[in-house]
Amino acid sequence: MMRSWLFLVISALLPLTGCSFLPQQQTSAQTQQNNSLENTITNVDVETADLGSLKPEIEYIGTTAPVHQVSVRSQVEGRLLSLSVDVGDSVRQGQIIARLDDNLLAVAVNREQAELATLESELARAKIQVKNAQIQLEEAIVQLEQAENDATRYVELAKTGLIAQQQAESFQTAAKVAQKAVLSAREEVNIEKQAITAAIGRIAAQKAAIAEQQQRQTFSTLTAPIDGVVTTKTKEPGNLIQPGEEVLQIGDFSRVKVIVPVSELDLGSINLGQEVRVKLDAFAADHFSGRVTSIAPLADSTARQISVEVIVANPNRQIKGGLLARVTFLSARQQRVLVPESAIIEENGTNYVFVVNEVKETRQASVKKQPVQLGDRANGRVEITKGIQPGTKLVVLSSKPLSDGENVSLSILSP
């Protein structure tokens, strides 16, 4: 009875057990099929071709400074009465920025003007003397004419015997005296005219002296020689200023300059007008462009370095003086498309790369075999002169040889 019961139980369970084996076999077959499909897709590393130069860029450290820095100095002595600007203030060319006490200068001007008035009086007197001398000359000429007429008439009378010869000679002598008087009067006129000329010269010199003193008086007002910003102030109101002493400095920050010491070994790659890239630690996220404007003719005899001046545009005046600047001298050589050497495949004398087509969400794509022309090689990179454009994605490493049109799977390191 027990055996029959066990037989019935085993018979009932046998079909159920057989049904459970079938799904497991189907799942295993599906997994093997998927693994086989995955093994047919090649894993690749991909990079993007970019523009660049194989020649390394040169970077030097310098300090920013205004393109122009002028020192405002006093040309006269005086006490500083007022100073209308402070460090950091913007000024315009011609703007009045300081005033000195000009009392002594005003006294000097008045003294020179008084001297001018004296000279002008002397000139007036000299002109009167000339007129008097001219009147005397005219009188002498009249007397000469009268004396000459008398001498002529009496000489004729002496010839006829109406008067004595001695009397006629006396009139001739009087005519000669009158002639000398005319010559003397003319000389007196010339002398008085020369006095006028001398007086006019002294007046002109005095007017120049007055203009000089007036100009010196204007020096008591200090004006800004350029547009810019006050960078330094060395004097305060109340200070006694001597001629030549500095009152303040003004910097023009419309552009800034950076002086960098360049090794003589790198000088051959730097030229006037060459473009540079400037990075400032104060503006880490920004890049500024500039140009080489000056190369010093002499090198430092100890360090063998040459000063190179770079000018950087600063339209917003955001770059200040004294900032640390990192200057990169960009290569004048034309930039080319650069790719890793591992991306190049050579077959029968022709070079190829595998270009990656549109990448799907599954990070799978197809590749295209693209012939390229190569340029120079350096540091594991090679120039592509023809065949691909910047921004092209291409295979740089593959788990096995690729063929044109093959599907690939991008590694996690690929962009």
C-alpha cells in the first residue's frame, strides 16, 4: 500500500520537474548569444583632433605697468595751497590738480611791468628828441640855402668891383659853416633815431622778461599732462615745494605694458609685432592678448637676458599696475590639426585614421577609414596637413585591428 502511494506522488511531481528545466536552458542560450554579440564589437579609445603647434610656447613672468607714467613736478618755488586729487582719482589732460602760492611771482611780474613803463617813457622822450633834431636839421638846411645864395651873389658883385673881394670871401666862409651845420644836424637826427631803436629793443626785451615772469606765475597752477589715474602722491597742502620736486604721478591705463626678461636662447623666436597671450593671476578666468612692441638692444651681462616690452589693450581699465603677468609668446608658425601618433595607421605607403561617426546613447558608433597627409612629428603627436578638420573624433587605441564601417564601442575614457 505504501509503495503505490509513493509511486503516485513521484508520478505527479515528474511533469512539474521537467517543466522547470526548460526555461533555464533557454536563458542560458540567450546569455551565450548576447556574449557572442558583445565580443564582436571592438572597444576603442577616442580623442578629438584639435589645432595647435608642435613648437612649444614660451612663457615668462612679468609685472603690469601703465603704458605711460608721468611725474608732475613743480617748476617754481612756493607753498602748496591746494591739491584737488588723491591716489586712484581719474584726471583729464589739462585738468587743474594743484595750486602753489604765487605772491612772490606776482611781485616779480609787477616789478618787470614797472620797468617796462620806464622804458616806454624813455622811448617817448627819444622820439621827441628825434623830432627836435629834425627841426634843427630843417633850420640848418634853410640857413645853408640862404648862405649859399648870399655867397653866390657877393662873388658876382666882387667880380664887377662893386664890393671888395674880402667881403665876398666872408660870405663863402659863412656858406661852408652852414653846410657843416646841416651835416651836424643830420648826424644828430641819426643818433636820436638810434636811441629810439635801442629803446625799442630794451622794451622788447622787457616784454619778454614780463612774459617769462607771467609764464612762471602760471607754473603755480599744476595741470595734468595726460589722461590717466593718480598712482602716487608725494606732497600735501602746506608743504613748501622747491623747483623740480615731485608732487604726484599719473599713469595712463588705457593700455598696460609688461616687461619680461627673455633668455638669449629664445630671442630668435620673438619678433616685433608678435602676438602674445597674457594671463593674470588676479583674473584667473580671463585671457588677454597683446603684442611685442620693443626689444631691448642690450642684454644683461650677468643673466644673459633681454628685456622685451609687451603692450596689452585695457579698454575697461580693469588691469591695474603691479599685477603678476604670465606672458606666452605664441608661435608665428601656422597652427595645424594635431592628433596622437597612435591614431595613425600606415598601409602600403598611405596613412589612415579611423574617424568615429555619430555616437549613439549606447556609446556605440561606426568608424570610417580616412586617408590623411602628415606633417611634422614631436612628443607623441603628429600634424595632419590634409584629410580631417579640427574637432573630428578619431580612434587612437583599439583592442584589435579595425575595418572600414565597423561598429565599435567607446571606452569610458573617450569623450
